[in-house]
Amino acid sequence: MYIALKGSEHYLKVLDRHYQESFLQGSFSLSIFPDPCRAIYMYVYNNTKRFLEQNVSNGSLTSNAFTASIVGGLCTSTATNPIWVVKTRLQLDKSTTGLRRYKNSLDCVVQIWRHEGPKGFFRGLSASYLGISETTIQWVMFERLKRVFRSENKAPTTYREKLANALGAGFFAKLFATVITYPHEVAILLFV
């Protein structure tokens, strides 16, 4: 019992030290990241889809959703990659001497700009483009499932029915896309 308690005290001390030193590194970038990503993606996706529906007469729902999700993913990845670079570097900031290279997010941005130039903010962009496949599959499936849910039953009339259809379509689309692209995500992690 004493050994277990001593081990857990040691574990808590290590956890506390590492929590203070590195757990919150990059958290500012992480906290501001998801909303702009989703906003950019949804704006580009909806406008591209609307443009295709109005200007491409022979475009199917699937091809429009496919094209719109690829364009949305490319724009989102390109626009937000600098945030990913800063966040990742802060989280992985290690030095052989034990000192950190970056004081904070702003210092990281300044050092990347000084030492690598604008190109430094777009490292890893090609891997990010590969990650678009999950989102593309998800949105194509979502659009198709929305249509299936609408055509199998009568058209939803209440807010509750519309919400249930959208949540069901979203859940199954995300599940399908995740299962299909999971091996791709593991492969990317192996090469990072």
C-alpha cells in the first residue's frame, strides 16, 4: 500500500510539473482555432454549393457536394495552416538544454517569420490537404442522407422533425467518414 501511495505521489508531482510546463503550451491557439475553421469552411462550402446549383445545369447533388466540400477544405486548410503550425510548435517545443525556444504564441510567430519567412507558416500543408478526404466524404454523405430522410418519410414539418433528420444525417455521415478514413489518419501520424 505504501509503495502504491508513494508511486502515485510521484506521478502527481510529475503530472503537476509537466502540466505547468507544457500542457497549456499552445492552448491559446487551440482555443481560438475551431470557430474560425468552421466559419471559413461553412461559408466557402455553402457559397460554392449555391454557385454550382445555379450555374452548372447538369450537376448532381453528389457532385456539387463533393466539389463544394473539396473547395471548402482547401480554403480552410490554407487559411488556417499558420495557426496549426504555431499551435503544433508550441505543443512540441522541446530543447536539448531543457529551455523552451518560444516564450508564447507571438514569440513563435515572430521567430518563424524571422528564420523561415512566410513559407514557414505553410509547413505541413500537403498533409492537411490529404485530411480533406474525411470532410469530403462526410458532407457528401450528409447531403445524401438528408435527401433520403426527406424522401422516405413525409417532409419534416416541425422544428423537432427537421432537427432529428439533420442530427441523424450528421451522425451517420460522420460515423461513415471516420470509419472509411481512419486508416489514412493513422498513416499520417506514422509519418509525422
